[in-house]
Amino acid sequence: MAGIEIRDLHKSYTVDGRHLPVLNGIHLSLREDGITVVLGKSGCGKTTLLRLIAGLEQPDSGTIRFDSTPKTAFVFQEPRLMPWLCVRDNIQFSLSRRDISPEETQWILETVGLSGFERAYPHQLSGGMQQRAALARALIYHPSFIMMDEPFAALDHFTREDMQRALLDIRSKTHASILFVTHSIDEALTLADTIVLISGGVISAEYAISVSHPRHLLTDEMISLKRRIVADLENAT
Ligand SMILES: Nc1ncnc2c1ncn2[C@@H]1O[C@H](COP(=O)(O)OP(=O)(O)OP(=O)(O)O)[C@@H](O)[C@H]1O
Ligand SMILES: [Mg+2]
């Protein structure tokens, strides 16, 4: 489990001699074992925020404080598998073999719907299957904090729904905190305990969702929340 406090985070880049401010004072508290979904227009700084939290980049100023040292995992939009390793070896790549029982490997493969493919190589899998292998690789490590950058964007509708269900199932079993970036408002409404919008380099809106899972997005409550989010995103800079 991980609670995370982000205070007054600033990040800018210099591109072609031009100063490009991206994040201009992000304040965000991530609850332990909650799913926080980040929404925002393309280029607003969602990936930048994840990379800062993951320590892949340094902020210009501001602080990121973890309650305890989390075991973190990062799932990227593209699978980033090792092409020369089969699914099983990709999943076990960051761990020594003896840390993982065959039962556990089997459970992870079943959870992401890849049973029977443990010996397949990435080029023998579809894009969606590769992404599921990438998710399994993140989960086998039993992370307490998972950052996911549009992980299901390339999947078809039904596979995406399966993966969303798998993620909720995993969260309820492992109590991991999840920070999830997506462009899909419906995906955000399906998964999130909290949705945050990034606009103008700050968190411009935050919505807490108390409806329990599984959710029906066509209830009056969820439809009106979706309308609010759409309106806020349309007004976003
Ligand atoms: N390494 C970098 N060097 C220079 N500029 C960068 C770098 N990384 C990101 N940027 C710029 O920072 C801004 C935010 O990029 P970021 O990738 O965080 O956006 P995003 O919200 O994730 O967008 P998308 O939804 O399209 O993935 C963009 O204008 C981008 O050009
Ligand atoms: Mg991005």
C-alpha cells in the first residue's frame, strides 16, 4: 500500500531554445489502495506527471512524498517486451526464478487471459496479448503502487473490458494503489475512486466516486458525472 502526497510540482522543458512550462504547481494526494485516474487533453502533461512520480525525471521544484517505500511498477502504453524472451521469461525477467512458484505464474497468466501462451514469443502474439503480458510482468512483482499510462488504449472493446475487470480484481486482492492515465472518460468512470483533470499545468478538477464496483455507467448519477467531466474537459486549456 502507498499513500502519496504531491505538493506544488513544477516541470518545464526546453525545446529548440524555447521554454515550455508543462506542470505549473500540481497538488495531489493519492489514497492508499485507491484508483486515481488522470484525464486531460493530449499534451497536458499526464505522462510527464507519471514519469516524475516514478523518478524517471526530476521536477524543477516541488515535492513527492511517499508514506512508505512502495514497490512500484510502471505499465506503458506500448508493451516493451524483450523480443528474445518468451512470455514466461518476460514476466519473470525482473525476479529471480525461485521467487515465483509455477502456481503463481499460472495465476497471473490466467488473470490476464494468457494461459497456454507462456512459451510464445512476443512476435507470435497480437498487440493486445503483448499488452496483457506487460500487465502480468508488472503484477507478478506484487507492487504496492502501480502507474499505468494508457495501458489499454490499443485493445479492442471487449478485451479492454476484460482487462478493466482484471485490474479491479487485482486491486481488491492486493490493495495496491493505482495511478491510471486514460483518454477515455468511460474507462475513468469504470475504474476510478477519484478522477483528476489536468489543465493549464494544474489539477483543474477532482471528482470522488463513491459508487461501488462493478458500476453501471448508465445510471443517472454516472451520466450526470460524465456530463460534468465532458463540460470541464471542453473548457480545459
Ligand atoms: N523529454 C521531453 N522533452 C521536451 N518536451 C517534452 C518531453 N516530454 C514531454 N514534453 C512536452 O511536454 C508536454 C506534455 O507531454 P506529455 O507527454 O506529458 O503529455 P500527455 O498529457 O501525456 O499527452 P498524451 O495524452 O498525448 O500522451 C508536451 O508539450 C510535450 O511536447
Ligand atoms: Mg502521454
